Amino acid sequence: MFGTAKRDTALLIIVAILTLFAPFLLNPFPAGSAMAQFNAGYPDLMQRFVIFGIFAIGFNILFGLTGYLSFGHAAFLGVGSYAVVWMYKLLDYNIIWGLPLAIVISGVFALMIGFISLRRSGIYFSILTLAFAQMMFAISYSDLLGRFFGTTITNGETGLQVYRSDPQVLIDSWESVPHLLGLVEMRSTYTMRLGDWSFDFNAGYYFCAVIMLLTFYLAIRIFRSPFGMMLRAVKSNQQRMNYTGLNTRPYALAAFVISGMYAGLAGGLMAAMDPLAGAERMQWTASGEVVLMTILGGAGTLIGPVLGAGFIKYFENIFSKINDNVLHSWFAFLPDGIEDFMVVIVHPFVGKGWHLTLGLMFMLVVIFLPGGLVEGGQRIARLFRRKNARNDAPDGSKTPAE
Amino acid sequence: MSFSKLTRRGLIKTSAVAGAGLALPTYLRADAHSGFTNAPTGDTVTFGFNVPQTGPYAEEGLDELRAQELAVQHLNGEGDGGMMNTFSSKALKGNGIMGKKVTFVTGDTQTKSDAARASAKAMIEKDGAIMINGGSSSGVAVAVQGLCQEAGVIFMAGLTHSNDTTGKDKKANGFRHFFNAYMSGAALAPVLAKEYGKDRRAYHLTADYTWGWTQQESMAAATEAMGWETVNNVLTPLASTDFSSYIAPVLNSGADVLVLNHYGGNMVNSLTNAVQFDLLNKEVNGKKFEIVVPLYSELMAAGAGKNVQGVIGSMNWNWQLQDEGSKAFTKSFGEKYGRPPSNSAHTCYVQTLLYADAVERAGSFNPCAVAEALEDFDFDGMGNGPTTYRGADHQCFKDVLVMKGTENPSNEYDTLEIVEVTPRAQVEYEPDHPMFAGGDLGECNPGA
């Protein structure tokens, strides 16, 4: 089906079902309960899951297949966001104008940066991409381009916003937030209450989810294509490829541009969900984050980057919100002295210390599961299979992770 | 994978079941539509306190959080009531707000617009926050204010000093109690003229973002109006930690005053660098060299140590003020945390009380009703003397403090002393003043 092998089709369908039912899956605890702290099924976070999923899928096409480690992909994320917000400012709040432009412009930037950076490989390539991204960050953070032209381009540290004084030539009187063709507003949410549970169905989330499924499908096709094979060959031994008389650079450049366009699309979607583009999303920490996502989930696997993106975003948004008050309420059943002791013990790992927890998890994964979360899943599946002797599917243990 | 036997029929069956499962609950829904975002339904109401807990302004943020926690206690009738006893409006009874107990959630802005918006969104969407308060950067305040306008909740700004927050970027759902760069300039200029003379040559170092720009513009305009000359203005990146390379050229520029339009860690570092270069002991044009820091804070002064001695700047509020409101607040803050509150803590505390009071007076949590209650609201007893929340731009007008680094501090909190309380009339301006022009409040948005 869809021109993909059965296993890939199955994977695609599993991902589709997971994204479709995400509002249920991510809100397993009743709204008022103490565990509601761990619910992740609110629109903003669900949107982030799929948007950063797209970002990581695209990054994986470059890093997972060719092995070129780019430390500057966040630059394309920012470019995509700026493109979409500029379309809001010039035309109107319809996201249909901005998203294609985001993909095209980030593709152009990726072509320019990739053309230069890919002259080198290994650490030098990484440093070049990092340098370009930091340059772009500095330019947007101080709006140097805007200052040069005497107008606002990125609006510096405040971030690019839509003002009522902007031209917005196509604007209608009812438009005040991003929408799709006037059919549905991105922030419109339908909340379903079932007893104590509450589930949010957000239009923006489902829009992003559909786009993520499309890009996921595209990634599968790239992975399985002769082009994908060529990229894998670049990763395994580029020198030998060159000696056989094959010029590998166009392939690597194509992969770079494609992943740049993925990043631009992700950035565009961020602005489509929330009409503001800040320079911070181009900073090197954001570039590093997508590397973490990909490695954590499993570089070179199809589903890994999406899992990694979800994992990191969950930590960033859920663990960082656990403060001392919440801790005290958790340990309230203990005697006073022990309660305070427990709070002191747990305190460094939650709230603003969420980076520490994430770092520890990252270390554990890299040490014990070098193939990322996907490898963990495979090991569990293998355990399960060993017990169940009848099920001896030929794939799984012997084929590489995907 | 057990999906290897996937058939077309199987897929259709599965999707039909899934579709039915999804559609079913639509019949079970009881729609609670109340006309505005996050209308409190139970016996509690939730505030969202969005402050920097990491990054360059983390100190300020943590102090804001202390004050917000204190404000919630006072609203719920715990503790000694603090400023609720001195507040001129008596709508608050210490039984929560309209009988609902106040609870709060916190978020970390990281002093980044993106992160701040994400955490504010989480508080609004997940925790049902009805009001967002806090923050310590104008860039963040402008970004979060825009978000609150779209989401339909009230934004009670924390420490934000840029003219743009209630100027070019003002929003109908956003309110600022803190003073702004224009007021700093208007309050400082006469004091500077008196202390340092009217024929000074000023050199500006400016943090390169919205607050720095408007601060520099305001200072230059105010000082030039009384005869000073602006020699140069150099923009420094917000992320800088070493300002030596920016200080060196000051000596050769012929300037005799250095204006540091820096805040937080930036100001601590640039002031320390300037003192290391021994600027304060130099004589230029036959006059003693001076340094001015337009926006002061206790936490910055503590960070800069004895380098601030004798340096003049301005503040929104200081714990040393002797009016009843200030004394009550400083007392309850000191009893709870063992330290005096900073001016960012004060503004967040006051903003929280003002919001609660406006809800009581409006009789509704609806953002539009609350905004109406806050607009052109006159009050007193909150530490700044008689104050007005101007309806035209949602900016508070009140007295401004001109401060000076204490020459001989008696304890670790005695870092700044009050030089002058500049009366409100001197710092007032028209809503369409050129430094504030170009914005539009728009319509108040109640959300859903």
C-alpha cells in the first residue's frame, strides 16, 4: 500500500493511529487528580510534539542517512517562522500563504549554507554549520539586516509580531488569529469531558499531525529509495564512493536541502500555531536539541526521531513545571522530617533542574541503548518473542532498526 | 511486527471502529460555555506566575515568585494581610476572590520570548490560569502580552521598563504597574543637572534590545533638553559578559559621563569593568568623571557590590520608603523570607492584588469586565503614593524614586539610598507622545 513495503505501511498506520488518538493517550489521568501533573494532552504541547517530530524527521534524513552532523539546523527553523509571520503581516492570517514560502526560503538558505559547508566533512562540517547558524542568530537577534535597510525584518529580541498597523492587504474583519482558508482557526479547541477526564481536540494539532504524517511518509520513501541507498553509502564510506568515480556531493547537498526544508516547514508550523517568531529558536541550543532528539530516539531509524522529540518536549514542559509546592503535596503522607528530606532529594531533578534529569536519561540511553529508544523497544519485543515461541517473524532481530 | 497480515478489509474495519469510538463521546458531552477563557468553575481560581527562574534575570524572577506567593496568601486570608490593610480600595476581604480560594501555578520564562510564551500557553491551556503575572524583561513582557491578548486572559506585567510595553506594543488585555524608560529619564535629568552640572558630555552604552533602545532614547532626550551633549551611543549584545572593549574607547571620546543603559547581569559586569578602568577617579574637561545607571534594582546593586557607591539611578519602589503600605509589605515579606523585597517583587505583589481587587469590584472574572475596572482606576496605599491606572494605554502613573549607591553601607541590604522622590506630575506624558506612538490597544478579548 502507498508503494511502501508491508512493514513500513504498518509503521505508518501505527504512527497515524497514535497521532489520531494522542489527545486520549496523552491525558490518561483525571483532570482534578494529583497525577494530572503528568498529563501532556493540552494543545500547545501536542502541537510541539508533532512539530518537533517533523523537525527531527528531517534532521534524521541528513544525520541518520549521510552521517553529516549539522549543528545549525535551528537556523532553518527560524527562517521558516519569519517567513510565515511576514505573510501574516503582508497578506492576512491565512497560513496557506506562509507555509509554502517557509519551505522555499529555508530551502534556499539550506542550499547556500550546504553548498559551502559540505566542502568539508566531519567536525569541520559541524563547526561550519554552527557558525552559519550563530551568524544568522546574531543577525536576527539584533535585527542587523533590518537596521541596514532601515526597516524591521526580524524585530530583534522582542520577536516578530503582527500589529494592527501592518498592511495585511487581504485581511477580513473577522480575522484575528491564524486560520486555514477561513475554515478553521488554529487555536480552536473542542474539549470533551468524560466523567473526571477531559480531552482537548485542537484544530492546529490535527493540522500539524496530518502534515507530520505526510512528511513521515515522504521520509519512508526517501529511506527506501535508491537515493536513500546512495546517502547510506555516503555514510558508510564516502572515500570509496569517490574513488569509484562517483561524485557524492550533490547527494549530500540534496539531503541537506531536504532536511533544511523540513526544518523550515516545522518553523513555519510553529508560527502557524502561535503568530510570533523569536530569534531564540535559531540559537545553537535549539540546534543541539534536535541532535539530542535524534540520538535519543535512534539515529537512522524512521520512528526514532519522533520518539526522541516527544521525549524531550515532555521533559521540558512537564518536569520543568513541578515546583516545591507540588513536591510537598506528593510527599505529604510522610512524617514532616522525611517529607522535607524527600523534597530536598527530588528538588534538583525537577522544576528548573529538568535539564539534569534529561541529561541523566540521555547518558543512560547512550550507554545502555546505543541505538536509542528504538533499540529499547526492540529489546523488549525480542524478550516477548522469546517467550512466545510460535511467533517467529523473520524480521525484527536481524534487520536494522527502523 | 504482527501487522504483517494487514488486509484492506482489516484496515477498513479498524478505522470504522476507531471512527465510531471517536464520534460516540460527542453525544455524551455537556458543554460548559461561559463566554470567556478559563472561567473558574469550582471553588478555586488559578493564577499563572510566569517568571525567569533560569538565565540572566533569575534572581529577579525568584524574588518575584516569593512576592506572588505572599500575595496569594494574603488574598486567601493567611498571614498578616500586608498591603491589603493599607490599600485604599476595600473590596478584598481575605476570603479569596469572590469567595473562591486562590491557587497558582508557576512557569519559567528563561528570559526568552519563545520559552515564555510556551510556558504561559501551558498555564492557560493545561492549568486553566485566568491571569498571567510576572517576568523581568521587556522583550518577554511584550511577547507574553501578545499571547494573552490572543488567548483572552489578563496579563499583569511584572518588571518591564521599555516604553514599548505600553507604547508601540500595548494591548487591551495587558496592564503595567511598573514605571518606564521615559519616566526614568524625566526623573533623573533634573537631579543629574543639579549634581553634575548642565554642560556635560554623555557617552551611552546600551543593551541591544527593545528596553535598551527606548531607555537610551529617553535618557538622551531628557538630558539633552537640559543642556547635555550626547557624544556617542554604542549598542552591546545582551549576551555580553565582558565590556572592557566597550569601556576603553570612552576615555578617548572626550565624554565626562558614562550612561549604562544595562540591566541585571549586564549592568553588574559593565559597571564593574568601568570601575576597574578607574573611570570614577578620572578628570575630563576639568570635571570629575561620573557614571549613571538609569534603571536600578537592589539585586543588581548587591551584585555590583561597592562599585555602585555614589552612582545615580532610578527605581519604581524601594523597601526603605516610610509610607504605611511600604512598611506593611516590607514587614510581611521580611517575616516570611528574612530579607527585604526588591522592586520587582513589589510590582508583582501589587499587580496580583490590583487584579484581585478589580475582579471583586467588577463582580466577574471576565477579562473585559476586569479591564474596565482597572482602567482609570485611582488608588493609594500601595507604596507609591496616589496612583492612576491610565485607561488610554494601561500604564500606571505614580511617583518615581531617584536612587544613589550608599557610600557607607551599614548592612548587606543597605546598598541604595533615596535621593529624591520625583513627583508624579513631572514624569507624566500624553498617550500619543512620540516615544509611545504607533501602537493601538485594540479591543479587549475575552477569548472563547
